Amino acid sequence: MLAITAEARPLERQRFVESGSEVIEDFCDVEGLTVLEQFEDHVNITFNARGKDGLAYFTGTVHGWSSWTNTANGETLTQAYNFVDKDQKVVDNGDGTLTILVLSAGGEMVYGPDGKLLFKDPGQTRFEVLIDHAGTPSDPSDDEFLEFLGIVKPSTGVNDLDGRDFCEDIQTFIG
């Protein structure tokens, strides 16, 4: 029973909060537009060993928000988001690299100055990446990203933010 418990422990686990704020003048290259940009992200990262080869599988979540406030008029545009990236399949290619199929799911919601929902972008996508495992395929601490291999399954769900111009939205909603 002790061996099972020891194997069940994550290879790596990190939990942290990142936050910050910055006053940006001439925001989006608009002369005279000064914006207070703020954010807070709650991040959880876990690597677990899976399969007969004990390859490391990644799961990461981010729950947070960002806001942009026009300092001249107090109007704010706010984005709330929740995401999970999770390795679905890890393949040791036998040449010092891993091919990883990643599921990325979650969503963003953008709220206007009046607090009403303007845009939403929930859904999921799947993509593959190539990683150099530095000779240790079951130890993620020394891995190096090599290449984005492409989208395997395109975004699902509502895509209100697709094709939008962020700077145009800033001018339109908090201007």
C-alpha cells in the first residue's frame, strides 16, 4: 500500500497568485488615453506520472481577471477567465523528444463599464507540441519546448472575441 501512495504523489505541484497594476499613457497608441491596467491570476500547476513508462502529464489551471480603466472618466472594461490546459496523450518518440496532445478548455467573459456582459468565448481546442525531454522523459523539470505542431481540433463553442480588435473595443467602451 505504501508503494501505491508514493506513486500517487505528483512529480511537481505549484500554486501561486500573480497580480499587478500599471498606469499606461497613450494606451493602444491613442494620444492622451491613460489607462490603469490591473490583473489577478490564481494558477495551479501539477505534473503526474502516468502509464507504464511513468511519463509526466501536465495539468494547469488559471482563474483570474484583467481590467482596463480610463483614468480620465473612470470607465472600466473587465475580462474574467477560467482555463485548464491538460495533457491528453504523451508519446516518447525515442529520439529525445515527446509529442504531447493538449486539451485547452475554458472561457473568457468581457464586461462593459455598466457590468453587463459584452462578449463571451467559452469552448475548447486541442493541439500538439514537441518537447525536448533532455534525456529524462519522466522528469519535466529539464524539458524544453521545441515546436508547436498544430491544431488537432479547432475551437468549439461561442467565439465572440474571434476577429475583434482589442484597441478598438477599448476606445468604444471606455474611450
